[in-house]
Amino acid sequence: MTNPQPQPSNPPTSKQMSYLRDLALSRAQTFAYPETFEEADRQIKRLLKVKRTNRADRRREARAISADMAERGDAAGIRVHELRGYGSSCRWLHQTRS
């Protein structure tokens, strides 16, 4: 059986991906996961043009994000009052039917 979706002819190397992650962290930037070697190369070149972010600023930003998330709570978390049973016999207390 053939795969209907074409695969990238030249995927990014593991070294490229590692370097890309390191650059993104040091510049406090994000990147779209590249599908090809060339896309990874372009992302690396883009990130090299961005000024390195101070480590203290990155740490301060991470703390601020963590504090903000802690204030909001975990809306997607499962709460004890939503469950019945224990272990493998645990079930949702209220089942929704579609």
C-alpha cells in the first residue's frame, strides 16, 4: 500500500533540529517545525539575525508565565468529583451522549 501524502525529499537533519531548538531558546523565539532541510536552514538563518535574549530576562519571563498559569488553574484537569471508582474500575460520574 502506498502513502498518499508525499514525503519531503530532503528532511532536516537531527543536528539542524538541535541547533534550531537551541537558537530559539536563546533568542526567546518560536519556530514552525521545518519539513525540509532547506526550511530548517532558512529558520536557522532567521534566528541568527535576532539578537540573543538575556538569560535573566528569559528566566523572568518563564516565571511570569508559570505564575500566570498557576493563577488561572488547570481548566482541562480532571477533578475528583467528576469520577467514580478507583483504578481500572474508575469511570466518569456523568456521561455525555452525543
